[in-house]
Amino acid sequence: MELISNKVSINAEKEAIKEFLLVPSNIWHLLPQDKVTDFQSNENGCSFKVQGGIIISLVNNGTSENSLNLKSGEKTPFPFELTIQLQSEANGTQGFISFNGEVNMFLKMMVEKPLLALFNYMSEKLKVQFEK
């Protein structure tokens, strides 16, 4: 299953955004805090519980010039990769989140809309993070 969030224009240089995202504890600032509990982080990644008690674990999987790559950790219910795409623009950076997960058809029906809503929320929060 592949999902792509809305694209947002972020008022910051691409490198500043990548530096922010490379600190796993900063992911907390992008999450809907009323729907997430038990957030934990270390130097390699973070984990948290979403509504329904599902644990999501994100592990840093490297960077490239235009992206930051995260992958699912060991307690996550299905394998996935999450890529935060960043492209320089005249007045900052355009960003969006792409998700690629190994999800069966039944699970896809249950998680597709909530995941897309989450990634759109996270993209918008990343934009707001740099408007301060």
C-alpha cells in the first residue's frame, strides 16, 4: 500500500528541516498528541502507541539529499517505510510524506484513511513548526 500526504510549503531551508527531523524526539511535535500515548525516543528512533493500543516504532533508515527515511521497528504490526521528501523552493522548502507498507487487503481497508489523515496532519505540523 502506498500513500502520499498533501504537499506543504515550509518556511525554512531544507537542511534545517532535516536537522530537526534527525532528532527522533522531535517527531513528537508532529503527532496528534490527543491520539498518541507512551512516546519514547532514543538516538536511533522513537515509538508510541496510537488509539487502539497499537505500537508504532520508527527507526532512522538514512538520508539522501532530498529525503529522510524511516522504517518500522520491531513492535510495529506490519513492515513499512516512511519517507519525508524535501525539495528546495524559492522561499523555503516543499515537503510531503510518502508511506509504503506491506498491508493485506483487510488491514488496508481499516488503516488507509487514518494513516493518510495522520500523514497530512504531520506534514501540516512540520510546516507550523517552522512558522515560529
